[in-house]
Amino acid sequence: MTPRVLIIAGSDSGGGAGIQADIKTVTVMHGHAMTAVTAITAQNTLGVTAVHPIPADMVVAQIAAVQDDIGIDAVKIGMIGSPETAEAVAEALERLDAPIVFDPVMVASSGAVLADAPTVAAFRRLMDIAAVVTPNAAELAALTGASVTNAREAEAAARNLADAHSVHVLAKGGHIGGDEAIDILVSPEGDATQWSAPRIVTRHDHGTGCTLASAIATGLGRGAVLPDAIAAARDLVRSAMAAAPGFGAGHGPMGHWAAASGLVNLNQVTVPTGDYAASVAFYRTLGLTQIVNSPPLYARFECPGGATLSIHLEEEPVAGDAVIYFEASDLDAWVERLRAAGLAFDALPEDKRWRWREAHLRDPAGNRICLYRAAEIRRFPPWRMTAGEGSH
């Protein structure tokens, strides 16, 4: 199905965050994005220079227009603009039978304030109708009055917020220091789920919160359970950060176009070779960009659209003895569903030293299939070749 996702948020003239980032996110996840614009901002990577709130009745009119005709499978709420708009949006959505993801935007990446105290106070009603709220550390502290400087404090504050509003709270750890970025989901019942991954050090992080929330909403709109939607959204954000085009002198936009969709994705093929140098030369001549160079055993190449092809040295390579790779964020759950359906596996999911998690099986003709999860590591491993490296 194509999930219909309503985005209620502000416009970012720089295209890095706001409805622009939301639309790109929903689109790369194969959803249909609809918008109710709450504010027009003049901003770039260096900051926000002007904000023009849209009247609350116009915001509600946009919501009604898409709801009455197209329909809504999920909602993402970002920048609200005013307490009047917050109240009006809550009233318009409180009877909607679709999951709502609320990203309580208060401050832009540049530090500009996007929600004053009365608007933040009005967030309470939106949290009451949301399926999940996605605050960063500063937002979580503002909403609870608690100190949020580490993962332990973030979880405690998230528990208080989840209990107060009977809502799931995803406490994002991107603004908390440390080598690992830790996100913690707390349910209204107090259950906690944690995700951790090496921090991506970059200034091109504008729109990460918008992108994450929109990706979660798209997953929920497609019918995914919340933890699976979050896992896929985190992978998408990390891939988009790694693919940032490098625009601007401040907090630059991410590369949404290159992000994985979060769906089952055929994006990698490995072929055998008996002559490493000849194969490298062939695929470079063909126009592919070499991104991994591990002679004499392994090389990986990137296609313009983001798919990758690898060569692997074998003593007696057999033409056609390739490995086809399908990636999915919910690898382990996917494998269990396939096993329950009767498929036999040669190897169950296992973490590899090259930081992919893989499971292996064969199709009825004996062709090798790898189901895996690598996220940004597929195209942007720490050992990725730099521009010009290995050129002749």
C-alpha cells in the first residue's frame, strides 16, 4: 500500500528541515505526502531570519481539505507556530483514526526559537492524542522540567512524560554527548526499548528530527508496529546524514535522495572473480565508482542511483555464481516470518566483522540469497575510499 501521510509543520526555505524534509522523507519511503503549512520561515544553514505564522483557521482548512477527499493513514506534527494553532490542530485531529507522531519542535538546529512558552504549554493537548512523541534532550527537559544530560536521565524523563499523557515517548539522544547515539522508547506502561549506534560526526544534520518523525509516521501508516517503524526511520536518517551533499556554511541539509526506503530493497550484488585487478579495471571502465578497495580479495563499487556491486576473489569462480542481497531494517523478524512460512536457511542472522548483519539461503534453483541489514555502512563504511584514491 501507499501510506497517505499528513504533515503539519512549517516551511524551511533552505530545504533542509520542515515540510521540505518531511516530503522528501515520505517520498523516498514510497508514501504520499500531504501538507498543512503552519508557518513560513526564511532560513538557511546559518539560521532563521524571519517567521510568518499561518492563521489557525487556514491550517485547519488544509487538514480538512485532504482528509475529506484523499484520506489520512498517519500524521506527523512538527513546528506549530502558535498556541492557537496547537489547540485548533488538536481539536481537528482528536477524532482521527490514524496514528499521530508529534515532534515537539522548539528550537532550530541553528539555535533559533521556533516555539514560545505559551505554544509549548499548548503542546500538552497534542501529546494527549499522539501515538508517539519524539523530543530531543532539550525538548524533553522543557516538557518535564527535569535535567536531561545523559541516557539515564533521558529515560527517567521519558517515563514521566509517557505516564502523564499515556503516550509512547521516543527520547532522542542526538544532542547528548558520547561516542554512541542512544534513542530510548518508553511506553505508557513503562516498558523501555533502546537503540544505539556510533555517532555520526557531521555539521550536516539539519532536519534530522523532522526526517525521523516523518519516517516513523510513514512506517506506522503502512501498518508497521512502532519499534519496527522507529528502527527503519533511524536507518534512513543515518543513511541520509552519511549522504549529505555538503551545502551551506552552517548546519547543512542531508541527502534524502540516497537514503534507504526502509522497505525490502534489492540494492547489492556480489559476483565472483578469478582476477581481482582485471575485474576492478572492468567495472571502473564501465563507469562505476569504487568505494572499497581490499586487494586481492574484495572490492565494492557504487552506481549513480546508490545501488552497489562487489567482486570477491574465488579460486575457481563459476560464471553466474553471484550472491543477491536484499536489505530490510527488521531483518531478524523478517527471517522468523520466512522460517514460519517454511523457508530453510543455510545461516541465520549473524553480525559480521564488516558490520553487516546477514542471513543466508538459496532459491529453488540453488542461487545464493543474502538477507541483510547494513544501513549507512553499505555505502559509507569507515574505510570508504576518498575521492581520487586508487585512481590510475
